[in-house]
Amino acid sequence: MDANKQCALVTGASSGFGAQMARVLAQRGVNLVVAARRRERLEALATELRQAHNIDVVVLTTDLSTTTGPRQLFDDVQATGLKIDILINNAGLGRFGPFLGQSLAEIQELIAVDVLAVTILTRLFAQRMREQGGGYILQVSSFAALQPIPRYSVYSGAKAYLIAMAQALVHELKHTGVSISVVAPGFMSTEFHEVSNHKWTLWMKIINLPIRYAARSAIRGMFRRKLLITPGLFYLIVGFFLRFTPRRMASAIAGAISKN
């Protein structure tokens, strides 16, 4: 790889928001390490980006739901000899349905990927970035963290954790050269809802956020070292009024919008 180019690790890059952010970074001339469970999709993305943008792309398969997955991914990246300048913790999953209707295994898997894996990767790569003299970390949260959604209770809580952690770490990492940001996108047309067993409602379709636009906003905000990135004017306005809305009412509205 060209040592003069930045290199980014994007987790959950096989589809959806992760793949789009990889494309935005590739347009900027950033070399990539893309990681996910589905190697065929990663290879297809890598071929597309190499041909379109003349960058280097390394493909790594990983399962971040396992206890060894996050550390193994870090070790695999180190084994390539690459210096990671940008970490995008995009890998995540959701479960739609009553809290009491979800199995403990489902809840544990969600927390393992959305909370534990992100925390471990952030810790490992932030240390390495500090040693390198700086870097960027982008956590992918959700608007559900700002307006928790009934039947997405564990997911909403997990994504709220990412915002709280970033808000604290921005101070701890202040003099290290490591920048941390968190993006909280709203509803987007990805595989997320299919995997979480959630059918699109009319209101969700109306306030659907274009995924390409959201990805550009996320990357632009990260490079500007913005702490909380909320793509889309609609979600910015709603986020502002949520400050003055009773918490029960805010979640009731979110539940009505997403209820099948």
C-alpha cells in the first residue's frame, strides 16, 4: 500500500451503511481494510473500489459476536503490517420485538456486537493510534439512542452507550491526537430491518434517510472532528425538540412510528 495514503478499517462493510462509507472513503483516496462475516460480498466490494478509485483494499473475515472475534480482528490487521488511521465501528445488529419475547442468546449476541466488540476495538486501536500520533474513530450509533424505541429496547440502550462513551472519551483523548466521533442516523433502506424482523411502516418510509447522503455526512463530520453527527435536516430538527420533550412521550411517538 502507498504509505502516503490514509488507511481505514471499516467493520460490517459487506452491505448497507458500512459499504457506503467504504465507498465514500474510497472516493477520497483512502486505502481500506474491510471486515465482516460474508467474504464473497467483501471481495465484490473490494474489486469495485479497486477498479473505480485505484486504491488498495484488504479483505478480512470476522465474527464480532464471539468472545475472541474483536481481538482476533485487531491481530489480523496488525499481521498485515498496515497503519490504521481511521477506525469505523459500523458492525451491529438489532432485534425488533417485545423485550420479554427475546431469548437471552439473542440479547447476548446483540450486546456482544453492538457494545462489547465496539469497546474492545476502540480500546485497542485508540492505543495504537496514540502511539502513531493520531487518528480518527467513528462509532455508528442510531437515532434510536436519542429517541429510544419500544420493541428496540436493548438496541436503543446499546446505541446510547456508544454516544455516552464517545462523549467521555473526547476529553480523555484530547491531547493524544485521536479524534472520536459518533453518528446517529435515522431510518435507512438497508438489510438492518430485514435481519431484525421489522417490516417498514408508512411513516418510516416517509422519513427514510438516503443512505448515500448519510454516509457522506458521517465521513465529513468525522474528518471535521465533530462529536455527534446527525445526518438529515428532519432528524436534526427532531433531535433539537427532543431536548424539551418528556422522555415517555418521545418513546411513545417513536413506538407509534415503528409499530407494524
